[in-house]
Amino acid sequence: MKPTKLLFLGLAALTAGTPSVPAPEIFTYPNELSAGPVNAQFHVTPDTAYLPLDHPRVSPRPNQTSFDWWWFSAYNPANLNESLVVKFYLATNASFPLRATTTDAVSVDVFVGFADGSAAPVMIEAKPADFTPKGQAVVNVEPRPAGGRVAGDWQTTGLTFREVDDGFEVRVDAGWMGLTGSMKLKTLAPPRLPCTASTHQPNAPLSMLPHVGWINTVPDASASVSLALNTRSTNKQLNFSSGIGYHDQKWGDAPFHSSVRSWYWGTARFGPYSLVYLQSTSHSDTTYSSVHLARDGREVFTKCQEDSRAPEGDCDALQVLSNEERTTLRIAMGDCSDLLVSIEKTRELVEYGSVGRWTGVLEAIVAEEVKFEGTAMMQEFHF
Ligand SMILES: *[C@@H]1O[C@H](CO)[C@@H](O)[C@H](O)[C@H]1NC(C)=O
Ligand SMILES: *[C@@H]1O[C@H](CO)[C@@H](O)[C@H](O)[C@H]1NC(C)=O
Ligand SMILES: *[C@@H]1O[C@H](CO)[C@@H](O)[C@H](O)[C@H]1NC(C)=O
Ligand SMILES: *[C@@H]1O[C@H](CO)[C@@H](O)[C@H](O)[C@H]1NC(C)=O
């Protein structure tokens, strides 16, 4: 079955005298594998520049060896045990091997960390396309300037995400899995691409490394979470406000693990600063780094670097050293003075196979002078 792409006439286009505003688009993804080649977008193009950042990037839709997924997360800096990560997938376990359990094309993973330190991963697969109701995901894209918003409805899983005036809302209505609630993210730092905060700059690269696209619509957010998990064995709630939130989208036209050998990602908040870093090394030993720093909600710098040697020079965008207890970052700021961040792996949220995810406390030193304490969420992969 081919994906249906319904076009609706943009209301604004009907208004006399206004230039035509692109119409909203609805992308429908049945829960079945597509065969044949796909096209993934790795540069800003003139005809997609008017779309909100989070629009689908793999067309007609991911096949068995490609993927597109939307990540939303929040944790409580006052209790690092408390966290929520929701991933909306158009991806199978062949394109993303950490999804060991599913061959579904449409699914959602929810990872809940409760105050008492217990954790529950809840994997929710959409029902097969020949079931009633049919398993499918729908992504609704409303172009700018009409509003420029994205909304995703992973219908039979019971989870949705929606762009709102000041950020995003994720709703969890998976009563059949015992999971209900919501997560709200209020954006605190401007969106950005891997190498620039000019998100609609023509030809700006969207790839983090070859075959892996990455955009970071919400580098930092104020988050509130209210969630209940009621199953035969568990009856727990997760409630916090004044949390720290984050949202991004990643996609690719080849299996993730064939593009990536190692992956160090994190988002950190200290003093007035919001930091996002990502460093990934490919199987051909090239290291790709991307760093974004905002202060009081404004971009300080966004940098990326590609290197065939391990970054070690003074002015390298990002050096990452990681061991079992902590991850240490050395970041060259605009003038090459250092930002040093040492993040403790305080609370392990997930560990399976080659992936680890933590929340942690950190210490940051800006330009050898100003010291801050803060918190972070980070993730590492090794293939
Ligand atoms: C999926 O798409 C990619 C990129 O076009 C292509 O290389 C690959 O062969 C396709 N896979 C299948 C199973 O059709
Ligand atoms: C994907 O999941 C299916 C069903 O559990 C399993 O048979 C298959 O081996 C998995 N594939 C990979 C690449 O992990
Ligand atoms: C976090 O969980 C651990 C158990 O893993 C517990 O000992 C600790 O008290 C919890 N922290 C807080 C702040 O509740
Ligand atoms: C926590 O969240 C759950 C699920 O939304 C809700 O039912 C419950 O009332 C909340 N509890 C508190 C103390 O706010």
C-alpha cells in the first residue's frame, strides 16, 4: 500500500490579495513495511524552507533500512530519578537495532523513571495494518506563515505530540498498556540545525554525519509531567513541574548502526546556560561534533566540526571523554576559550546492549573563571 498524502487547501490562500500560502499536508504512515528506495532530506531546500522544522524527512516513508523518529524528554533536576522519554518511531529493528523487540514500522517507546528509583520501559507497537482499527501514524504539517506547526498522532498506540504556541505537548492515552498522562515542554532556547541556528538558511546541512539527519527544535525547555502507570504489577505516578525538557528529530536512509560507531549526546543546564552536544564517530573513523550554547534563551554559538583524527586541539569544537562514572566535555567557545563541563552519571536510566542513558549533576567552568553547578541528561551508543 502506498502512503496517502492528502492535500488540503490552505485557508489563507483563499483570502483575496494574499500570495498563496502553502496548504497544510497530512502524511499517513500505515504500520507495514514499504519496499523500495527512499529519499531522505539532508539540506534545507527552498520548497521545504517554509515548513515547520519537525516535518517528516524521509519520503515516501521509511523502508526497512531507514528511519524517522521524534524524541521528547523531561527530567526533574530536584530528583534525578524522575524522568520521562517518549520516542515516536517510524523505524524497525533492522534500521535501529536497539529496538530489539519490534519489526513494526510504527511504534512508540516510553521510558519512565519514578521518584523511588524504579524504572519502566513501555514499548507500544501500533497494530498491524490489516487490524481494525488499522495501525498507523499520521503527521499533520501546517506550513508557516499560517502557523507553522506539526502534530503527530500514532493512532493505535494512543500517543500524540503537538506543537503549541510556546512549545510542545505529548499526550499519553494508552490505557490498554496502563499508561496515561501528559508532558508539556515550554521552549527556553532557540531551535537550531547541526551547524547553524539559522534554521531556514538555504542549503544549510541537516545531517549530523553521513546518512543521519538531526534537527533540534527544542534544545532546552521548562517541562511538566503528569503520568500514571497502572498495571497488574505496578501502580505508580510521576508528577513534576519545573523540569528540564528537550525535543529533537532524527532520520536516516541507512540503518543507524551502519552509519554510527559511537555516539555521545547530552543536554545540560547550568546558571543562565543551556548546552546541547553531540559527537559521533563513523565506522570510517571520522568524528563529527556539534555544539550549541544558549544563554538566557539566546544563542551564544552553534558549531559543528568534522575531523578524521580525534579532536584534541585547543580550538576544537568539542572533546568528549567518557568513563563509567562521568562524561567530561571541553568546548571551544567563540574565542576558543574553554568551557569545561564535567557530568556525573548520577542516575542510570537505561542500559541495554550498547546504549546507556543517564541523568546527572555537573560542574561547569566558563573561561577558567566562572563556576556553575547544574544537571544534564545524556546518552551513549557504541556499535
Ligand atoms: C531503502 O532505501 C535505501 C535508500 O534509498 C536503499 O538503499 C535501500 O536499498 C532500501 N531498502 C529496501 C529494503 O528497499
Ligand atoms: C527484529 O525483531 C524480530 C522479532 O522479534 C526478530 O525476529 C529479529 O531477529 C529482529 N531483528 C534484528 C535485526 O534485531
Ligand atoms: C532515587 O532512587 C534511589 C534508589 O535507586 C533512592 O535510594 C534515592 O533515595 C532516590 N532519590 C530521591 C531523591 O528520592
Ligand atoms: C499525577 O499524575 C497522574 C496522572 O496524570 C494524576 O492522575 C495524579 O492526580 C497526579 N498526582 C498529583 C499528586 O498531582
